[in-house]
Amino acid sequence: MRGSVLALKQWDSARRYCQYQRADLLINYNQENEKLIYEEKDTLLDIDCWIGLNDRKQEGDFNWLDNRQKITNVPWADGEPDNHRDREDCAALRNQRNSGVVLFDHRCFLEKKFICELTPVCPKNTYGVKCSKRCSENCGGPENACDNFTGFCTSGCDKGYQGERCEAECTNNKFGANCLENCNQNCGGPNNACDIRNGMCTDGCDDGYQGEKCEARK
């Protein structure tokens, strides 16, 4: 892991810059990262720096960018996070002269320095912290590949599955790769259901139609 302190940017712009460098905003705050931050103390002292922590999806439910569960062990500054005026959703780190490293929540559109963390180069079909997680077997492509950092499937999903990690089966009469195709409305049964992989009607055909997908009139 390697960190860097860069020019002033909004949170989203800072993240895009890190990703362009094959990295992301700092995550997995721990003793190793605290040591790195301490070594940068002359640069970081009393300066807010964006990190990869936010509660944009659910107010008060802060999560790291690698989608770990709700965090409880980071060193918030006294009274933080306070969501001032109901507009503070992105976290920044500050190395204070007297109290050490603490975190604040801020408005994401404010321009601040930021810290990038290099994305690990994981073995095939693994991702996450220390490459400890497996890519979904439902990821598309010949090798079921996924992003080293997030686990998102890089070639879409196999037939019958959807979601960023291809963890969910097709619903609502959808089928095929990434669930982009619709079951034929002539499929039989009350729900016009079909196989989530190949679109074959699972309950036969409506009157007057035939074929595996009920596409042909009798």
C-alpha cells in the first residue's frame, strides 16, 4: 500500500483521480495506515484530506468503498460525524497537532486534499482486502473475472444473473446475460414465466402458440 497527498478536489473528483492512477481513496483505516499518515505528518498536519468513507446511501451508516459493513472503530473527532445542516456525507481525515489523527464529515462538493491507496494486484478470481474474497462464479466472460478492489464483475454477468457482483437471479420475467431480455408474453401460466438462463417458457404456452419460447403460432 502506498499513499499520496494531492491537489485540492471535490470528493468525487478525488476518487476519479485515484482510480485513474489504478488506486482508490484510502480505505481500511488501521495501524498500518495510521503509521503512513504519521510519516506524512509535516504535509498532513492540520489539513483535511478526503478518504474512502461516506454515508451517501443511508444517513449515519458510514461505509468504506470496499463495501464492508457499518464501521464502528474509526477515530471520529469530538462531536463528529454531525451531518451539519443535513449535508455532510463524505469523510475526511485530519492529523491534528495535539490529538493525532481524527475524522470529520464534510460536504462532498468541498475541495480538499486527498489520499490514494493503491489497488492490490490479486491472484485470478480474487479481490478485496488481502485478496481474501472470491469473484462470483456468475461473473461473465471465460474466466469469471472481477475487479481486484470491489469484486464487481468486469465482463457483466452469466445468463440468468444480475447485479454488480452478479449475485442476484433475474426477476420480473427477465432472462439472459445481465437479465436484459424479456420472457415471451405468450408463455403459459399466470406469470408468463421462463427459464432465467435461456428464456424457455417454464409453464408451456398460451393457447394458440407453440415452441420452446412460445414464439410460433399453431
